[in-house]
Amino acid sequence: MTLRPYTSNDWERLCLIHDAARMHELEASGLAAAFLTLEATAASEGLFDGEVIVAEFEGQVCGFVAYANGELTWLYVDPSKYKQGIGRQLLRHAIEASGGSMSTEVLVGNEPALALYLSEGFKIQRRVDGKLTGNESFVASGYVLQRNASDA
């Protein structure tokens, strides 16, 4: 597997990966009805506001991460590739590129993502309840997580 910067040729795969994985994430949080496609949300949610890195295996993009200013904003892996270390490698790349300190948010109920972040040195700072980012007509609960380079 290789990690490399996103190119516009990756867009179709990013959409497929996000849409499948996002549905899993929302279902786990009881929010499946809140689903919106990547095509509908990428611009408004700032996918390209920072760095976007893709994971490629055997010539096919299988995951991606986006981060900016010490914040992990997107991390999705093709569901057919779950539990193969792809998300962990993407996360570690983002952490390293951010100097070891990073914040992120995870929906309550998304236990696989929460477990990954905690295993990589993130700590829960607080729980927040409010409108779901990207689809504000839904109420959601999430955790704000922080990883400090000095704690790692």
C-alpha cells in the first residue's frame, strides 16, 4: 500500500468510498436518514481546505484522509478493506504531518473509529450534542478528541 496526495483522477473512488463508509458510520450512530453523498458535501464541508492523502493498494484507491491546521477532518476507508490497517496508516500519516498534535470529532456510536483514535493516543475532551455537521436538520452527539505530541 502506498500513500500519496490526492489528484482529480481519484474523485470517483473517493465518492464511492465515502458514500459506503459514511452510511456505515451513520447507521452505527442511528442517523442513517441523515446520509448525504460526498458530491453533495465536499465543498460545503471543506474537504479540500487542507491536505488530502489517498491510500492506494494494487492500483486502486482504498481510503483517504484530510487534515488542516492540526485538525483531522475526514478519514474514510472502503468498507471491503476494513480491518487491514489502512485507516491506521492514513491516521498516522496525518498525525506525523501535523507534528504529533491533532484534534478530531467522532460520532457517538462509531465505536470502530473511536477505538482507532484512542489507540493512537487521542483522548476524549468532551461530548457535544447539537446539529449534525453537513446535515443540520438532524441532531447528533459526538466526542471531541485531542492528541498532544507531548502525551504520545
